[in-house]
Amino acid sequence: MASNGLPATIAAARAVLFDFDGPICDVFAGLPAHGVARDLSEIVDRYDTHLGGKARGTDDPMEILRLATQGGEPAIRAIEESLTKAEVSAVKVAGQPVPGAVAALEAAHSSGRKVAVVSNNSTACVRAFLMLHGLRHLVHEVIGRAAYRPDLMKPDPHSLLLAAARLRVDSHHCILIGDSVTDIEAARAAGAMSIGFANKSHKGLALTEAGADAVVTDMTTVADALASSPR
């Protein structure tokens, strides 16, 4: 299912940017995030016991990465490197791509548009998953999080602007497909269009209120729209 704005949004796009965790892969499906978070919190604790206590209060590895900046450069480096290793391990056991994701990537590529993945996950884990499933040829650029700079993760527009520059497409002609409010916020900050992927029932309203140009509930809808709108 899609909102009425999907065809017009797709038609205006010269480049399609895919968020990774959600639209393409369920990163921690096989290696649960709470276990990764627990391991990361133990590493944080070695550098700062007070910060380690805060880290143990979340099961989100990305939040621990953000927290680690308060522990100084050694802590952030240790967490970044450990999280990247965990992500690479996770995508190897994450299972198949999200239903409709492969069709959407193929349709975006076949439509004549530039294609990139822009993610808060590491570049290494995105590339590992694409290679594992034979999808690398469909993606022109992979922009993962900036190493040791969690402040540049979405909702900061850094990754979108970098993708646009590398694709040589003005950000206003790019469209981001993402499943979180931070994706929509990053797109707005970059001057890009956005499609909200409401892969859970409660997300549709939040993505709409965040300013998504269109909202879909499955990636096949995106694939069909792209296939119907060649450049």
C-alpha cells in the first residue's frame, strides 16, 4: 500500500538512496541487538564505569556508540571497531533481504537512476551483505557511517549529501527510502525527497508527520513505482 504522493515523488527523482537496516536488511535478525549492546557496554565500562552504567541501560548498539563519545577517543575507537565487527557478523546470519528489496534495487537501477545505500551502519557491513546476496552490481555508492563520528549519523544529512556528491546528482533530485523518522529528518535537512517505509503498523503516522513525501508499507510497492517510471 502507498500514499498518493508516490508516483510524483518517484518521477521527480534522478537518484534513489536506500537506508539499509529496514528497507534492505533486518541487520540484527540473527544476532540480536541486545546481545551486541551488552558486549559493547562491557567495553565502555573498561574506559568509564559511570558511562558503562548508562550503556547497560540500553539495548540499542547505536545509542552506545553515541554514548562512547563521552568516554574520549580511546573509548569511541574501541566501540566503533567492535560494533563494525559485530555488524559484519550479524549481516552474515541476518537471512534474506527484506521482501521486495531486491526488486526495488533492480527497478531503481533499471530505471536509469543512480542508486546508493546511505546507512548509520558501517560501510563494511553493508558491502558484506550486498556481496553475500549478489546485489553489489545494483548499487553505485555505499555510504556508511563516518568512522568515529556518530554525530554525523542520520538525522544529520552528512551521508545523503556525500552520496549526492559522489553520484553527481543534486540532493534536491535525490529520494531517500527509510523506515525511521531520523531518515525523513535527514532527507529534509539535505533538501532531498523521501519515502517512508512503514514496516510496522505504528510507523505510518510518525513518518507522515515527519514530512515524508510518500509512505509505503512494503518494498514491492516501491519496486512497481520505479519500474513504471523510467528516466
